[in-house]
Amino acid sequence: MEKIKVLIVDDSAVVREVVKQVLESDPSIQVIGTAMDPIFAMEKMKAQWPDVIVLDIEMPRMDGITFLHKLMAERPTPVVICSTLTEKGAQATMQALAAGATSIITKPKMGVKRFLLEDASNDLVESVKAASRANVRRLVDTTLRPVSISPKLNADAILAPPGASNLGLTSEQIVAIGTSTGGTQALEVVLTALPRICAGIVIVQHMPEMFTEAFAQRLNSLCQIEVLEAKNNDRVIPGRALIAPGGKHMMLKRSGAQYHVEVIDGPLVNRHRPSVDVLFRSVAKFAGKNALGIIMTGMGDDGARGLREMRDAGAYTIGENEDTCVVYGMPKEAMKLGAVCEEMPLQQIAGKISTVHAMISGR
């Protein structure tokens, strides 16, 4: 099996060495070079083109955003952003994701070696593997409009499975969306197409802590609906989308006929926090047939079991089809489990959300 060829571009020699060490600990990855800035990187890429680039944003001579735009215009290549845990870093990373980057790995200003080796090594390796499988041309088209692995927990670690339904009547409909690699661009396509009044929406997008707030702010500036990073006890109401904060699980709860979210700590579920399975299970448990579940582009299987639980509880469920997915992983696993009522291209999903009341009421 041919190895994934990676180029690391970062102005810190320490970061370059640590990232190289982490990636090369996986036998499926080969680091073919490192560069302190994009100018040096472009020279090295003349000799050998990488499968994936791990890219810093703030660098001398040319910043990462400028390089990313140039790269996507000339020869689209999967890019994993290595960004600092700061407000400025988060804003710049949103620009990078909008320009076509596949995912984010965060690095602190201090203690980079310990952080990457102990805390983020698996995330880094998995992000590079996911990026190598990404259909970057599809991602760009959308925007233009041995490592130790922790045990893989399921949603039982956070919330008991849904039992027999004892929900009272309510007229409130809920839309639950789960996505990962390529999801920032996919969510922009869906949410910007929604009218100002639509069913309340709860979203898990796999994204690190501190970046979800900037992501929500960006979407809020583009959409007719209100888009917020969720806070504990926020109401789920028509015309509002709540995005689970990075580093926290989000669950739907119900009080009488009203819905709200609970934002909690907890173990990684399917190696993610937030986890799509946790959100979907809570929607199955507290919304049942009053919900529409949607699983979109992403690597892995987070959300597949939860979507099946939603369907079993009477919800209508949708999977993004392979033709429009950047990575056809999560929807594919959901299809295998029989969790999906209907597959459709990304561009049709907003229309389904707009008609969710009629869909649910008419079944």
C-alpha cells in the first residue's frame, strides 16, 4: 500500500520536527519534506508533490491563507491547518476552511512538544488520513460558491439509549445535523439557503475548542437564520441553529412542549467531543418522530448509530450522497446500518429542512 506523502509548512523548527515525528510514527504516512514558509514549500513541491500539506497560518514572506488560495486555484491539494489556540487564530482558521482546508489541528503557544505528542497525536494522524481521502476539487467547488489510541466509547458513556416513547404532544419540530471533514463548507451551503423562519436546528460539527464560536459567528453573518455557538439551556426555537461548542457534548432536552440544549463535559465518544451520536441519541429520546436527522460529509462512523436510533424512534432521516460528499464516510456507515430513509445531494438538503413541518406532519 502506497504511503501518504506529507509536506509540513511551519515557521517553527520545533513544530516541524514534532509534527514530523508524530506523523512518521504511523506506518501509512511518509513526510517527504518540511519548509519554514510557503516560498520554500513551493520550491520543494516542484520536485515532489505531496498528497497532504500540514500548514501553519502565520509565517514570514507569505501567510498560510494566501498560499492556500494560490494552491486551490492552481492545483487543489488536501490541507490540514495547524493553528494557534487564540481568537485571532480562530478567525484566520475560518478563512482557511472557507478557502478549502479540510480540517484543523490546534497548537498552543507554549509546550508544543508535550501537547502534540501526548494530547493531539492521534487527532493529527487521523486528520492527515482523512485529508488524503478527501475530494478536494469538490470541496473547492463548494467553497466557491505507532500512535496510542484511546478506547472507542459509544453514546452509552453519556446518555442511556432511548426507551419506549412517553413524549407528550408538541407542535415543535427539530432538525439535527451531524458532519465532520468538509462539513464547514457543507453547512454553509445548507444554512445560507434556509429562509428566516424554519424548524429549530441543532448541529454537531467536529471542530476543536475555541473554533466553533468563530465558525458560528461567520455563519450568522451569512445566513437569514440566527446561528449561535450553543450554551447550556439555550432554547431551540424556529429560525435558530445551535452549534455544539468544541470540547463539549451537546444534547437535546425537553421541558413540556419546549426544547433546549444541555452542554456538558464527558469522555470522548467515537473519539470525538462533541459527538454526533450523543446529539442524535438525545434527539431520538426527546423529539422522536418530531425530528429530522441529517448526516453529511465526514470520515468515520460517528452519528451512524445515533441516526439509526432516530429512525427507529420515528424520525425522518437523510444522508448526503456520495456525489457531493468531500469524504463519504459517515453517511456511508449510516447507510450500512439502515439508518437513512433517503440519500440526496447537498444542494437539496436545505429544501428538505424548509419543508420539515409538512414532512413530519404528513407521515
